[in-house]
Amino acid sequence: MRPRKVPLRKCVACQEMMPKKELIRVVRTPAEEVQIDLTGKKAGRGAYLCGKVSCFKLAKKSKALDRALKQPVGDQIYDQLERDFIAVEDQFIAGKELIGDEAE
Ligand SMILES: [Zn+2]
């Protein structure tokens, strides 16, 4: 058995290191829009959050995304992201189950 290298990223809310695919990426696009990036491939500065609404709420409360994205994220944006986050959470979890044991 040889260990596979799993890329780790830190959740900006709870500061836990997690495999990249367990995290949801939030990106600040070159047009300075802040949005959720499920593909993980959008251009721009990214921040990672655990795929948990509780972590999103924590990030919102502590304004962790402002710091991670080096840009003030307004309350409206946080509210919009929270709605998107809840919407993608189910999809995200479902996708993970589908992927399952890839590359094993
Ligand atoms: Zn977290």
C-alpha cells in the first residue's frame, strides 16, 4: 500500500486542514465578484470552507472571507453566498457519494 498524496487546504472558518475535495471553494473573480466555485477551477483568489453550513455561518460572523479574499465582503454578498452554499451543500454531498472510491 503506498500512501497517496492528498492536497490539503485550510478551512478559513474553523482553520482545519482538509483534503481539497472535502472543501467548498469561494472565489473572488477578476471582476471582483465573490461566488462559490464548485469546479475549483475558476480564476481568481480562492478561499476554502468545509462543506458545512455551520462553517459558513462562522465565516460570516468572523468575516473570515474578507480576510481570506483580501477584499471587504458585504453583508448582502454573505447572505447571497449563504443561500448558494445551502443550495450546493446537498449537491456537494451527493457528488461526493457519487465519486466514492475514485482512483482506488
Ligand atoms: Zn471549517
